[in-house]
Amino acid sequence: MIGEPERTTQNRVIALLVKRVGWRYLGDWSERANTNIEADLFAANLKARGYAEAQIAAVLERLRREANDHSRSLYHNNKAVHELLRYGVDVRTAADRLHEKVRLIDWERPERNDFAIAEEVTLQGGSTRRPDMVLYVNGVAIGVLELKNSRVSIGHGIRQSISNQAPNFNAWFYPTVQFVLAGNDSEGLRYGTVGTPERCSSHGRRTRRTTA
């Protein structure tokens, strides 16, 4: 509702995702060391889907390497991670064995994935930031959501998300992130990908828009 405080809106979005959509609530992560690849959650899901520990370790190492390649830009690291999420990783755990495809996300049977949400996710970096919500699939951060009071322009959340991706802030978190979202109760929800600029025109903002 218009005029509700940000906390009320955040509670409502969490309830929507957990109670209606079926995501798992991970809790308030303001007081823990957070990462874009939560290794315990990642390993638990792959193990539950039948992959061996050696395969999981190899895939985790590859995912981290692609996400943290300092010779590339954030865009190219993000693109490399997207390829792994979409198509999986070919893994050979012994010289006498064939390569086997390990799927980071089970696209054929979505119910086998772990969809989870954490709130107030503290990011330590050049400057500490705390996104309102982070969406995780199998322990990999794939979405970041900033919510604002209806009296605060949605542009503030968009600009906050853009600054979070700067090298002097928390660019290290965003190579895995496939969606960045900002919303409030008066303007709805807008979304983009990593690197999407804030777009304005004489007719108003032209960022992609949906309503909750």
C-alpha cells in the first residue's frame, strides 16, 4: 500500500516468495560473512542430486575461477558464469574416466533445485553495503533486490544497485548475479542485468518494468 514503510513492503515480498512461490527463507544475514557462492548450500544441492564429492569440488573450483578472473571485466566474468549456470560443466575426476556433465541448475526438473532468499545481506568490500534481499539458487546468488518506501523514488534503488557494482564498492559480488531489481509500492518493480544503466527520457524512466 502507498505510504507503507520499507520494512512492511519487504516483509510482504518475503511472504510472497516463501508462502506463495515456495522459496526457502535463509534469514537475516546482516551479521555474517556473505559471498555470491555459498559453498555449503551449493555442495548440499549437488550431492542431493547424486553428484560425487570429487565432481562437486571440481565444479565449485571452476565456478569460483570464472567469477573471480581479475583479468576480465565484471561483464565478462558475469557472462562466463552465465554459461556455466545455463549449460553446466564437463568434469573428469580421473584420467581413465570420461567427462561427465554436471548441471549447476537442473533446468529439466526445477523442483530439484534449492530456491532460497536471504535479507539484509551484508557485503564487505571497499564500502560495506547491505542489499535488502538476495535470491539464491543452489547457493549461487542470482538476484539482488532493493526496496524503497513508496515516497522514495525507485531511481534511488536503481542508482544504489549500480553503485554497488563499482570496483570500489562490491563488484566482487556481482559476477554470479543475473538480475538486479529495484521497487517500491508506488512505481512497481524494475529489473535489469549487471551493468544495466539507469535510463531516463522526457517521458520518464525507460528501465524494464513489471508490477508485483
